[in-house]
Amino acid sequence: MSSSRVLVTGATGYVGGRLVPRLLDAGFTVRVFVRNARKLIDVPWRDDVEVVEGDLTNADAVADACVDVDTLYYLVHSMGAGGRFEEVETSSARNVAAAAADAGVSRIIYLGGLHPAGIPLSEHLRSRVAVGDIFLSSPVPTVALQAGVVIGSGSASFEMIRHLTDVLPYMPAPRWVRNRIQPIAIRDVLYYLVEAAKLPGDVNRTFDIGGPDVLRYGQMMNGYALEAGLKQRPIAALPVLTPWLASQWVNLVTPIPRSLAVAIISSLQYDCVALEHDIDRYIPPPAGGLTGYRAAVRLALARMREGDIETSWQDASVFGAPSNPLPSDPLWAGHMVFTDIKERDTTASVADLWAIIEGIGGDNGWYSFPLAWAARGWMDKLVGGVGLRRGRRHPSRLQTGDALDFWRVELIDRGTRLRLRAEMRVPGRAWLELEATPTPTGSHYRQRAIFFPQGLGGRLYWFAILPFHGIIFNGMANRITIEAEKRTRAGVEPAPVAASSTPAAASTPAAT
């Protein structure tokens, strides 16, 4: 397969980020099409692929990306988007279908979702079906894999199950907890995606794919509880919990933002099981068979304990959150901008100071006034934001594009500078920079909060929170340097400052 070039769209997402290294291991030449190439800076396979930057709504950019491509993977979904997402998804699919046909692409592989036949679907499932139909009716032979709920470390569905079960000892739940679901392990999804590229050229159809277990959603939650060492949760199905109300509840008690919770829950209103098993005639099951639900949960929990989550639902951009990088300082001229700068000299080594900086957030917290940070997170949740509970993928390492509570890692100069872009709901754009530089007696810590206000509301917001800055940001600077000094005095061995913040990838790990 080494002469076959594949194009992967959605390579910065949960499935795409795991598929790319497996395609490389299978001998394919890989090109990825991404909106922001910076998000790939720290991934271990970056130097092994060709990166094309562009947007799927730009027909010319898509056409350029399809040149000399044999197989195209379409792994893009707008589950967390709002408003015009159906129109955007169908428009993007038409661009891809037309470009693939013009470029002579031999095969499109699309990942959609299991759905019942003959009944009205939720807008998100309806959109997925529409995208698949666009590809299947195009001149390019298409394999549309329709997967059940995907279970793996970092998947949105698994995270929703995990947090609901962890947090609630008793579960008042909507009637859909009695619906039948056919979950599938992420490792099996990836297996089918890779093998689909080897199918005969005349195959143009959908295939339902699911794991070996058909369960009620409530059984999935209690299956997780058993694997996590928890007591099974009593579940009461209540007819009054509409999908909208249920999504508000999920938004409050899990890290899943409301926009994404609405999409997931609206897709759980039906029985979602495989209606056919024709895939077995074309692609044999993986060695050892398909992974059962509880085994998939067990593998995901093991990866979480090891801090080895390959990709996460959090990798996807947050709809409505600012995505433009911080302008360089000279470009601030003529713009209203507020800054809050705190600096400290410390006897801690620069390596120890950096270890504290890179380990910030998640379970380690923000080193000042935890109640204030928690309150800000809850405020963000109440208005539909991501809140403070997204945590972090790895306890001590960060990479460009990582979600970090209600921030996103925009830039990391390992050992020197960390820049975070705010994804909480604010009337403007905000960043937080943390820097460590060596000095003759230790190191120097610099902390800079930057805010570009939007309109009068943005200015009023900044001045309203200004009194808290003296407490929060001063305390943060003090505690970070104190913790770094403790590390230096204790002689804690600092983690090596590697070129990449992800584990070495000499071989592709099993996907869990």
C-alpha cells in the first residue's frame, strides 16, 4: 500500500488524530487537510505527513488538497456547532465530493452514525445521513461506515457516561436510558476505517458497524460503574426530562458543553443498533474478535490512569470560542487592550519553575483562590460555555491545541513560555501567558493576562473583575514560585524537556 496516498480530513479530531498514525503504519502515504496547522505542531506523526491548510467550505482549497489522492477520509462533524451547522455540513460535503470526482479520487470513506430507519431523526443524525447520501450519490465510490456510540479514552460519549456515573449516586434520567444502544470500541472503529481503504473499487454503500453488545443506556452506565469499582446506580426513567432539559443537566454535571450535550442526547432518542451485518462479508472481524463494552471501558480507564490519552473530544474547536491567535505586540497599536502583569524572582531552577507552569490546571488547580476559579467555571457553564471541568489530557505534559479547563493551549515554547487562549464566554478575547527564564540566582517568573474587550460590555467586564485580579493573579504568581522552590529544595528530578510533549511513538499503541 506504500504507493497509495490518502487524504484525511478531520485529522485534528478525536478519530482522525488516531487514524493517521495507523494509516502510516499500514504503509499509506498520508496528507492531512486542517484549518489550523499549528494544532499539529506537537503531534508525534507531524513530520511523517503532508499538511495542507484550508477550510472545507473553500472549494479551491479542497480541490488543491485532492490532487494525486487515491483515498479520501471524511471525518468531519459539527456536533458542537449551532445555527447553520446542517447547511455548512452539506455544503462542505458537496465541495469534497466535487473535488474528489474532478481529481480522480478512487474512494471516499465516511464515518457516520447508526440510526433507525423510517422515522424522523434528530437534526444531527439527519445531517450525518445527508452527508453520507451526498458522497454515495457522487461519481466516487464511497464506503459510509455507520458507527454506534464510540467508547474509548477521551471520547465524548464515554466521558458523558463516566462523569454522570461518577458524580451521581442516584440517576433521575430521561426515558431514553431504556433505549437499546450498540456501542463500539474506538480500536474497532479504527480497524474498519483502515481496512475500508482496501475494499474493491465497485463497493458503494453504507455499512452498519457496532460492537458485540446491545445494551440499554442505563446498562452502559452501570457497566462503567462496575469497571470503575463503583456501586451500581439506581436509575429512574422520568418522562418529564425532555432532550433540552437533559442537555442542561449534562452540561452542569459533566465537562461536556451544552452545545455538544444537545447533539449527543438528541441522538439517543432512538434505538441505535446495527440493522445489518454485511461488513462481515467484506472485512473480517479483527484478530481476537470485536471488543465488548466492558472490555472497552476497562481499556479506556487503564489509559486514563496511565495519563496516555491519545486524542480527546476536547481536541475539537469550541463553537463560538475565539480561535484567532494573539496578535504580536506591535499590532496592538490602535486597539483597546487591557493587561495585568505579575513578575517574581525565585530561587527555583528554571526547570522546576517550568514543571509547575506546564502542570497547571486540571487536578493541579490554578494556585490561587480555588473558590473563585470554580465560581467562574460554573458561571460559564450556566451560559452554555465549556466550564472549568474539562481538565487536561495528561497530568504533567501539554501540547499545542490541548484543552486546559476553559483555556486552549495556543503556544508552548517548552521550558520557556506557555500561552493559553480563553474559551470561556467573555465579551472579548482573552489570553494568559506564563513564562520562565533563568537568572544567576534561579529563575524569573512572568505572568501576563491580556484582554481585547468587545464594545462597552467588554470594558465594563474588565473593570468589574479588576478588584479580583489583585487577589487571584497575585496569589497565583506567589504560589507558583513557592511550589517551584519546594521542588528545587526537595531535589525533585525534573521531567526532560523533549522536542514533543507527547509520548514517543516509535510504534502505534492499541487504540483505547
